[in-house]
Amino acid sequence: MSAPRRILVYGVYGSGKSTLAARLAEHLGLPWYPVDDLLWQPGWVEVPVNQQRSRIEEICRRDRWIIDGAYHGWRDVPMARADLVVGLDYPRWRSFGRLLRRTVRRVVTGEVICNGNRESLSSVLSPDSILVWHVTAFGRARRRMRAWQADPSAPPVVLLRSPAELDVWMAGLPRRGGPCGPTWCASAKPGHGSCFYLSHEREDDAMRELGARPWRTRRRPAPGEERADDVTWPGRGSHPAGSPIRTPGVDAGPGRMRPRPARPAHFRRRSWPGPHRRR
């Protein structure tokens, strides 16, 4: 099976499009362009649709990309260029449950997402809440994915109906990396070949959804900083926002941590009775 070079990840809100796009980017070594960063300005100001379309067209003219969404006004652009469409056709209860947990976490923690925006309680309770969008858009997104799959003129469509199906499909994909190994990306910077960059909030959100547990490192705060904690994920050390993220353990240097050895799936921590517990 040849590896696809231009992938559109599609699904309803909360289905895990960004998480899957991150996994595919790491697995295949393809650049990932988070759609939310292209559609929203600070203060939740939506980018005009014609400008959205021009941004997507510029990305889709390239030979290698992953896009995690397709919306009105420019949905035809990635569909005309994609080698593969991956549709997350999960049941409503699963995607809504994921979306609800993610929204609650972001509201409670004040997590920064696309272009410095944050979700708030007022936005969640408003008529334009992302939870309301899920309810109203679920049926349309499902019908659209299934129509694409039945359309012989459309690019190949893979519909995945559960996380287990997703894992099986991912296991069958060939692995491919660029000069720097598998990368996650948001945008390329000149002079770094195929090294791509991911904002801290994007990476942290994706890693949490993938089930990784963060470590925290203590450092001396920079002038004007209040917090001196850096979130550090297994496989990479703390690094300034915008620094390249490369293959864990390959280019580990000062401030970078090598991956912690994985425990067997059957491993469980047990507390065995010792002399101090004998009566």
C-alpha cells in the first residue's frame, strides 16, 4: 500500500480530527495544518470566508499536507486535491462525550487554543456553543461522509466507526519520515527543510487526547513571568514555543528527555504484604 501524501481528516466536532491528524503527521512524516488556526483570529473573530478559501487553496497547492476539517465556502478545495479522505463516523454518544469532556477541561483550566483564544462558560452556554453545533451538525456530517464514499468521482474515503477500527487501520499504514524523522506540524519555517512547528497549546491538547501524562519541570522564571513550570511530555524536553519537534530520543540534547521505557500491557502496580504488615 503506497502512503498517501494529501489527507483530509473529516468528522463532527469532538470526533478526534485534530488528534488523528497529529498521529498521521507523526506516522507518515507529513505536514499538518490545523484548520482552526486558519479560521479564527484572537477574540474568536472568524476569518472572512473568501480569505479562508485563499488560505486553504495555498496549502492544497502543495504536494504534501494533512488538513483536519472542511467547511462551507471551501470544502471543494481539499476534496479536489486529496489522495485520501479519512472520515471519523463515530456514534453520536461517543463524539459528544469526548466533546463535552474536552470543553469542560478547557473551561476549568483556561486552556489556550487557536491563536490565543479560550473557551469560557458564557460561550459554552450561548446559542453558538460548540455543543449546540455538534447536535445540529452531526447528521449532516455523517450523510456527507457516506455520500463521499459512495461517489466514484470523489477521492478514496475510509470510514472508521470506532477507535478500535482506527487503530487497526493505522497499523496497516506504511511509516515514512522526512530528514528529521516523523514530525508534527503547524507551519513550516524557512531554513529547516521539512521540520515543522507546533504551538505549545496545540501539542499539549493533542498529547492529552492521546493519553500521555505530562511531566513538570521546575526552572527559573524569565523576567516578567509568574509561573516557572514547563509542561514536558515523555519523549521531549521543555522547549520554547516554536522550536522544532523531532523524533523522540534521536536528537535529544540539553533540556530534552529520552522516552521512559513502556511497561507491559499486563503490568499492574501491586502492594505486596511485607513484615511491617504482619500482625
